[in-house]
Amino acid sequence: MDSEGWRQLVFTNPAGEVILDFQGNESLGNLGLTELFFETVEPENAEVPIADMLAMMPEGDYTITGASMQNGEDGGTTTGIALFTHTIPAGPELLTPAEDAVVSPDGLVASWSPVTEDIDGNPVNIIAYQLIVEADVAPHPTRIGSIGLSVYVPATVTSVEIPSELLEPDTEYEWEVLAIEESGNQTLSSSAFTTEPGHLPGTGGGWMTLDWLGEIFDDGDGWIFHLDHGWLYAAGTSTDSIWFFDGSMGWIWTSEDGYPWFYQMSTAAWLYYLEGTMDPRIFYNWNDDQYQTD
């Protein structure tokens, strides 16, 4: 639901029954809200058959009405109508990568078969597909969603090459494709793959020198040894912008343009490394305006 500012929305089903009444109070009600997104619980079909679910939500026009509000100014009544149908597309057949495959992050293509029928075998008009690729890790507590890819493509497109910059080595990913039919109903199919462990991108492993980072030893399994920083786990697909896991500092990020500055994920702090210091390393914490050791 997306609208100009409102303080209350009332949803009515085709039978005229109020099924949802959402209201902002006090400061939120006076300021006005603009968007609303929610999901119901998703019981297994074995527990609640699809026919029973559809019986709870009859086909037809659902009416949304409410009191509009914009920065404390009453704007009268806002209204809208949403059509709900029982046309449910069949789930796309996912082709590549195969379920639980271990793949190279370079040139990886996600592909699926076109959907032409609904779950009852009737012809269906698919208007778009959505591809979602996300690392199978817990999201950051203050960030919505996980780092990954989410893209809508026309119904004529059934394959997308995943940019290697979005994939980290030796990482498990979940991916799914949603088939979206013309009334807005959608069905998804999901799978998983794992990227291969490997060297820093564009390197062959062993001892090497990066102009901006200095001399390192690439162990070939994601771990590198740096003469100042010791053992670090390198994640990413670029040699000019790298996330490292540091045993004493957690996840830190730096880049060719930024080094010796590091961004520390756990504290959201910018740290300037005093090059040449070790045991302990010394950093200037820009956020706290003070020096610290690792």
C-alpha cells in the first residue's frame, strides 16, 4: 500500500466486512503515514490446504478507505480499490545453478523455465519474474534485508547473469524466482548454491604484492597473511575493495582508495591504521577521536 499521507486505513472485503483497520496515533497520526506492507502467516499446505486459504479471502474488489493527513493538515478521505483473484501461477522450474551446487562466482547464470499455467493447469498470463539472491547469513540488526540481488525482469526473460561483485567466495547463497501473473498474484521457487573458495580475484595465490595493500600471502582458501595485520579472511570479488575478517576486530572493510582507513562493522567506526605498527597495531578512531589498539 502506497499513498499520500494518511492517519488511518480501513480494508473491506467484497462482502463489505472490515478485515483490517490500521491507525496511527499521537505524533504518527498527526504527521501522517505513507506506506504499509505486511504478510500473513504462511501455513504448510498439508496443514491448511490452498482451497481453505482461498475461502478465507474471496475473489473480488477490496476497498481501502481512510483519513488522509499531511504534516498535521487534514486532507479529507483517501480511497482505493485492489482486485484480488484466485489465479495462482505455478512455481518456476529452476534450472541453473543446480540445487546445492558449488559454483564459480564468475559468469554465474541463474535460469528457470517459463511459467505458462496456473496451479490448476489453466493458461496464465505472466507479466514479470523477480529474481532474488541473498547470502545465507543473519542480516545486520539495523539494516533491512541482506546484501544481495533483487531484480524484476520482463516475462520474456528467463535467465540473468549474477554480477560477480555481489558474490563472496566460499559462501552459501539462497536464490528464488517469483512468477507474477497479471492480477499481481505470485508464486516462488527457491534453491541454494555455494561459491567456491579461492584466491583473491585476479591472483594466482602464493606471495604477491598489491600496490595499495602491500605484500601478502594468499593461502588459496580465502585466508591471506599480511605482514602487518597477520591472518585475515578476505571476502569479495575485487582486489580494490575488500571485506576482511580479522580475529581481533571482526569484519572490517577497506579499499584501494581508502587504505589505511578501515570501516569496522561491529562498531560502525572508521579506523585509521598507523602503518608499520604491530603487536599491537595502533588505530586512530575517527568516531571517538582517540587512538586505540587491536
